[in-house]
Amino acid sequence: MKKVVYVGLSADILHKGHINILKIASSYGNVCVGLLTDQAIASYKNIPYLDYEKRKVVLESVKYVKRVIPQNTLDYVDNLKLIRPDYVIHGDDWKTGIQKETRKRVIKILKTWSGKLIEPKYTKNISSTQIKKEMTNIISSPENRVSRLKRLIRSNDIVRILESHNSLTGLIIDKINVVKNNKTIEFDGMWSSSLTDSATKGLPDNSSLSFSARISSINDIMDVTTKPLIFDADNGGHIEHLPYLVRSLERSGVSAIIMEDKVGFKKNSLFKNQKGSKLDKPQKFAKKIKKICTSRQSQDFMVIARVESFIVGQNLKDALHRAEIYSKAGADAILIHSKEKTPSEIFSFAKQFRKSKNFVPLVSVPSTYSKVYEKDLIKNGFKIVIYANQLLRAAYPAMQNTAITILKNSRALEADKKIIPIKEIISLIKND
């Protein structure tokens, strides 16, 4: 009877290093691949470009592989206890770094049934990360980008979105990251805000800027970035126009549209004085949601309903009533909006809405309650957090102060001391 060999892989992009490991593994016996799920991969790096089922199909076609099973965590132990393999095969690259502790646990559990760890030399000068860089144009195609947000929601504890008002801010969101507790932390996508988009063009946030003009700005951003984008559509406009808007957004690669349930002349929701602001009738707004659902080409294109009850002074009961109707109409998520200084209002909503059979993921925009930690949003059922205007708010005073410094000194030297060198801006932009 042939020995059982276990190989853990993410295999987003199958390369010669993977094939080498699988070939060596097959020489020891029947190969069972523990294929890391999207959730397992998201625990230590970006989710893969191909989802689990697509990666599984590819691996099952490899002649060295006998069967493929899901590995639901970065840790191997549960799967190893399940199949009790004679051998585990892994490249020697995991002796250091984030998988060092995982390796120790594998060795410990294998000893309980005299199993053995085999570590072939890691194939140098090749990695999925490098290949992904070379495949950026394919990966950032509209079809791939539209579906990515929904996969992030399924895989991550929370999806982190930051406002982008031009191509340069899009590049910042695409590239910036920090390492925290041995895990790379970054923004998962971009937010196209009607407020910041209007402000950069010197227009008030009252729907003065047309959807066509905003989509033109989005196309510029999408040309130089790879991450998903959520579009702020105010109240969506006339229901008859929504199919054309959705078609344009999908064509651009946008992943989701967010609509608010206010009607009439637009007044920014963060203004204290909401006099004159009115909510749409929930059943009427639900028709807009249904219209988007029937108009979208891809089921991965998300429609997110923004509940404005708290903004205009309505109570929790009204907010919950609206969320139920919007969810039934087909909303993929609910954005519960608040201009309070603490998140208690949205947490009260979340506590009640989570009891509903119509519960869908929740979205938070912590512009006024900015003290809230993402971990607390997660505990309360929120899956998306949108930092909706911070980049523009950071840019304006910096540019204003620089302009004043130049005027005061009649030269640029003093300003140069407070701003980054031009070469850093140049290096941010690809020069093909």
C-alpha cells in the first residue's frame, strides 16, 4: 500500500517551484494537497487572485496530485490529524519568517505517529508575488476587479477602504502598507466619494458634478491601480437612469455602488443642520435596489444601501425597518450612517439587525466617530469600513501651508524643507 504524502499549498499562480515540490512529493507516495482557502491566505497576506474552486480545479489536473482537500487555516495540524500522512513535504523556505511556528507544530504532530517532514531546497528566483507583478494588466482587468470586493468580504474579518479623489491617491492606496504583528496590513480598496470628487473640482457636494464626469475620473484612477473601488452614487438619481450608470460602472471595473435613501436637494449628511432633508419612502427606494440587481451584468457587482435614518433624526425602529426592506429587495450590504461622536448608535442598530433572518454585512463610515477601532467594528458585525475623506482633508492644509510659505519667503527653499523630494513622486509612478 502506497504511503500518504501531504503538501500544503496556496497555489494562486502555479509555477515551476510548486511543480517541483509536487513531483518530489509523488516519489514518496500518493499526494494529498491541502489547498489553503481564501480565508486561510487572508490571515497572513492578500487574498489570492483565483478563488478556492478555481485553484482546486487547476491542482486536480496536475498528474502528481492524487486528491485536493481544503486547508482552512495557515496551521496544518487539523488536516494532519485527519489524514495522518506518512510524510509532509514543504520547501525549506519556511524555516524562518511567518511560517516558522507552523513548521514547529507540524514536526511535533508528525512525531505522534512517526511521520516525517521532508524539506526540498526552495526553488530560487521565482515566486507568486513576482509573477503577479508581471501579470498586473490581467489581474486588474474590469472582470477580475469587480468580483474581488465580494471575495474580500468573504475572506477577511474586515475590508478596509480609503477615499481616492485622483490617480495619485489611488496609487498611494494601491502601494502603501505596514507590517504589524508579522502581518502585512494595507487598504483593500478605494472609495470614490461624491464629496471629495466634487471638492477637487471646486464644486459643492450637492450633485453638481455629473455621473459622467465622475466616471471619467474613476477611469483615470483605474488605469493605474489594481484594487477594487466602491462608488458613492448619492441617491442614485432617477430610477430610469440607473441601468446606464451600472453598466458604465461595471465597464470601468467598479465593484460596488452605494446609494443613500434621502431625496430632494442634496445636503451633505455630516452637516449638523439637516433641515429640509427628507427620506425616500422605503418601498420606493427598494425599487432602485431591485433595478440595479436586474441591470447588473455580474452578480459580484454589489449594491449597498445607505440608511440615513439617524442622520435626519429618525429613531432605531425606522432604521431597522428600512434595512429589512432593503435587504429583502436584494441589497448585498447595509451602510448605517451616523454623525454622532461615538459608535454607540450604529452598534445599537447592529445588535438588533444581526438577529434578523435578512441580515447582510454592515458598512461603517467613521468620519465623526473616528476613535472606534476596527476590532470593535468586527465584533459588532461590520465587514467594511470606509475612511471616506481623510486623504483630501490631509492634502488641503499641506498644500495651503506650502503656498503661504512660498509667498512669505519669496522663494521655495523653506517650503522644500517640509515636503518630499520630487524623486519620491516620480518613483511612485510606473515608467514603462
